[in-house]
Amino acid sequence: MDPSETALRTIDPRLDLFEEIPRLKRELHAVILAHYYQHGEVQDLADFVGDSLALAQQAQKTTADVIVFCGVHFMAETAKILNPERLVLLPDLAAGCSLADRCPPDQFRAFLDKHPGHFVVTYVNSSAAVKAMSDVICTSSNAVQIVERIPKDTPIVFAPDQHLGRFVMQKTGRQMVLWPGSCQVHEIFSEKKLVQLKVRYPEAEVVAHPECEERVLAHADFIGSTKAMLDRVVKSAKKQFIVVTEPGILHQMGKAAPGKELIPAPPDSGCACNECPHMKLNTVEKLYLCMRDQKPALTLPEDVRRRALAPLTRMLEWS
Ligand code: 13P
Ligand code: SF4
């Protein structure tokens, strides 16, 4: 960004952003969608907080003129695929995803060429260009259901998360060819520290996201998407939970299940690396700025968007 643009992006320190953001929302006729891994104060400013599937469904049915997406790039891109005529804003365009980044479209094309005749199931954590090469999209909350819809004799490629893919294979009994991708946040939970936590809290229920490694998931009492984990914590009769996913979810869990003890599972190091560095790029200040300046906005080549829309629409119909 050049210096003049940086100057334009400064914020008047007298402004109360918690008043300004709702004001801008009314002015723009905008809707603010946020994922559970966003900072708590960003979640609190949103009209809707959800998992990837619920956010895509909200984006599909919104009547707002502007969609402000507090999540990562592929999520805002999904909203744009569904809403080519609407302005879709992402507070920080650099908010990527290791799963999407580690599945470049040219390498994915070459991978698919090695597996002709396969039905391609692609996790929503992928770029629009990769979605455009797929037969159906899935999220962590509907992956099992989506794979079960595919005729038994049809070979399947599943990408890009190998851990979710393996979990789906176990649940459905289907063999699938897996793209070897993983999430940088979910692959570093420490099995050893998780076992130590279970010894320390023997009554606690372990709830985990299917992007975790198999040896970590082996210790879970419940495995599901962020929304499914949240619902489980609310409904379970247990009072303590060890939560094995990005800790942003604790904000909604704490609100929805007051009085329950939530213990975040530790990573394989002393730092807070289980915070998703991409999700956490969005701040209240950047949320305000993107609404004030109506940028950065998502753009997509129309041919890619159109090809990505077909498998995405199929997912929404199958869900
Ligand atoms: P959910 O769809 O379960 O919210 O997961 C999104 C994600 O990015 C997990 O890392
Ligand atoms: Fe991507 Fe992992 Fe961050 Fe989810 S937590 S957005 S999968 S890097």
C-alpha cells in the first residue's frame, strides 16, 4: 500500500467503533457474517456466527446489498461465488488457509489426471479454482452425508484435508483417494499433553474437530464440525470439556453453556499456536475500515466462478 493510501486508512481515535460499525452496516444495508474462530469482539459485532456450512447457507439466502465476511479468504470467496452481483468484503484479504494454500490448482489438475473417472469431493477449505474442478463440495458438518450420496461403485477423490478424508472413510466404509493436505492449526495438537489433561480431568468429555490427526482423534469422545462441537457442549450432561480445535470457539461455547468448564487442548509447544493466524488477521479496526472504504472486495474471474458454483450448489442441495 502506498503512503498516501496508508494515511487514508487511519482511524479517527475519537470514534467508538462499536457504534460506527453498526451505523455503517445500516448505511450500506450490509450483513456481517463471522466464523467461530474470529476474535470474540468481532463475533459480537456480527449478525450471524457459524461454521462453514451455516455461513455458506446464510450467504446463499441473504438479501443484503453488501456481505462483510469475517473469516478467511475461501469463505468470502464462497459468498462471492453465490453472490456475483453483491459486494463481498473481507477485512483482511491476506487471511488465507493452509489447506487451501497447500492445494495449488495446477498440482490438483495433475493429481486428478492421474485418477480419471473419479468423483471429486472437495472440502470447502479450498480455492475457487480447485472447487471449479470438483463434482461436489463438502464441509466438516456434511462430509459424511455427502459421500454417502455417491453411488457405492463410484471411485472418489477427496481433497484437500487428508484427516477429514480419513475420518469420512472410517464413518462411511468407503475407500477414497486422498490429497495429502492438512491444517497447520489442527495438526499440531499434542497427543501426549492431551492424555495428561485427560488424567488431570478424568470427568471431562473430549470434543474434537475432524481436521485433527488420527492419533489425537483416537482420544476424543465426540468428533464434529465447530457447530456440532458447540451443540455437543450445550447438550451433554458433562460439566467439563477438553476442546480440541481453534480456541476462538470457546467464546460462543462460554456464552451458550455458562457454568460449564472449557479446557482448550494444548499444542505441541509452549506457544498459543493453535490460534489460526489467518482467522486472527481480522480485527475490529480492519472490520471498520473495510466497511468505511468498501474494500478490500472479493473478485473472481467469471468463468471460474461459474464452474465453482455448480459443485457448491450441489452441496447446498444435498445438505
Ligand atoms: P467448520 O466448518 O467446522 O467451522 O471448520 C472450518 C475450519 O476452517 C476448520 O479449521
Ligand atoms: Fe484453514 Fe486451519 Fe485456519 Fe481452518 S484453522 S482456516 S483449516 S488454517
